[in-house]
Amino acid sequence: MKTEDIKLFHQIVDAGSLIRAAEIFDLPKSNLSRRIKALEEELSIRLFHRNNRSMQLTDAGHKFYEKTKTILADLELSIQEITAPTYEISGHLRVQLLPLPGIMEIGRLIFQFMDLYPKVSIEVICSSEETNLIENHIDVALRIGEKLEDSSLIARPFKSASFGYYATRDYIEQFGMPTSPEDMANHNFIIYRYPNGTLKNQMPLSAGKTIEVSGNLIMNSVPLIMEACLQGRGIIQMPHELASYYVERGMVLRLFEDVDPYMSFGWLVYPSRNYQSLAVRTFIDFLLTEAESYPHCAPEGDVRGLLM
């Protein structure tokens, strides 16, 4: 019995269908079907109920899936221990990044990792949609938002940033300067929509308080939000690091400079470490370790479903 065929079986189950697994791994559907059929014949059991549209696990298939999870993880760990230090990390990783400021910095870290481990191949998926990691066989993803909806994932704080409020002189001349952060409720606010669909319309104030803002423009693109602000269309909340370029050139003004900046974290998320390959574990540890050398990154302990 080939270990690779058992891994393939797991990949099909995690992807949700044979067709989806074929798309993710860029393999012919006929090839996957033939290998799974051969595995069933070798085991003398049926792993899937087959119909025209889907493949569902049989009771035996479900038991085989659960029992072989730890076996596969233990096998790779055993191989590493036996062959160390000659064991060379290899494998294919799928990483999802959000199209946000700072993506180039993370990209450079990925390139550094590939230089260190040349036998590891990496597929980077840049998408604002929060896809299911297991079904889409994504090993590591970057998330932002008020909370992590899927509490089954492990989340690590990653890429911290301080935020402030900004507007142009033209906007202030037309609509007046907000007298306090609470006064923003009376102004037009350009609102960001998170990848998970929720609106960033609760703005943080001091002492853990928030204020609800509103506006006539909602977008999920940070560059477009900044452009709308530059056109005098409203007030924005923006990372100081990104806004400083425009402040230094007199294009926008920072509001409420005497108010402490709001701190926010992105999240590095991944499924349980119990079933991760050595390549995935090494990649996660590398990102979190290297993040310590960047002033805007702050890795900490494991958090499940934690509020930001």
C-alpha cells in the first residue's frame, strides 16, 4: 500500500470532491479516480459512495480517514528523526494572502524561505475571500477582522499596525473639523468592508469605547479608500505607516493627534498542528520568527477564535 495514495485519499476528502482535488493539485481526474479505486481494491472496502455529482465517505471510509490522520503525521515525523540531519524538508504549500498593504513584505519572507528550503514549492493565492482552509487545502492564511469565525483554526497575531484618522483640508473646509473623536458620528466616513463581509463602522475611542460611524461610500480596497479620501469624500481610518506618505506631502491631515493610536493585528491562521507536514510547521515557525525583526509584526501565543 502506497503512502502517497493514502495522502491522496485525504486530499480528496479535505477538498470535498474528486473534481475539486484535481483542480487544486492540477492532476487528471482519471488519474485520481484510478488510484483511489486501486486503494479500495487493496483494502477490500469501499471508501466513497459515488454518484454523478459528488463522492461521500462510507462509514468505512470515514473510519479509515480518522485512523490514518495520525499515522501519516507520525510517519513523517519518524522519517525526519531517523534521517536527521540528512533529511531535507520538501513538499508543496498553499498560502492565502489578502491584497492589503504589506503584502510585498510577506512575499519577501516567502521568497527567503524558498531560498532556505529549495525542495519546497509554494503556491500563493491572493484573495479577499475567506475560503475554507481544509476544503481548499490551504496550509496557511492571513486573516484580519474583529474575530476569527472558525474557532477550529489556530490563530497567531501577525503584522500589528497603529491606526489614526485622516481627512483632507478640502473636506475640513467644506464640512468643518471634528471637535472630538465622538464628533465623527456627524461626518461622512469612508467605510471598509472586511473580507468576511462585515463592516468596519465601529471606530475605537479611548478607554475601550467605540463610536458608530456612517457614510455614503463603502469599499473593500484600501488603495481606493485612500483615493476617495484624497478627493475629499470623507474621513478614513488608516495605518499610520501608509498614511505618513500623504501627511508628509500635505495631502491629508491627521486628526486628533493627542489621542492614542488604535492598534490592530492581522492573524496567521492554520488548522491544528497535529496533522501538519514538516514543511508546513517549518514555514509557520519561520514566518513568526522572522516577523520579530519587523517593527510592525508581533507574534504571540496560540489563540483560538480570539477577538482582535
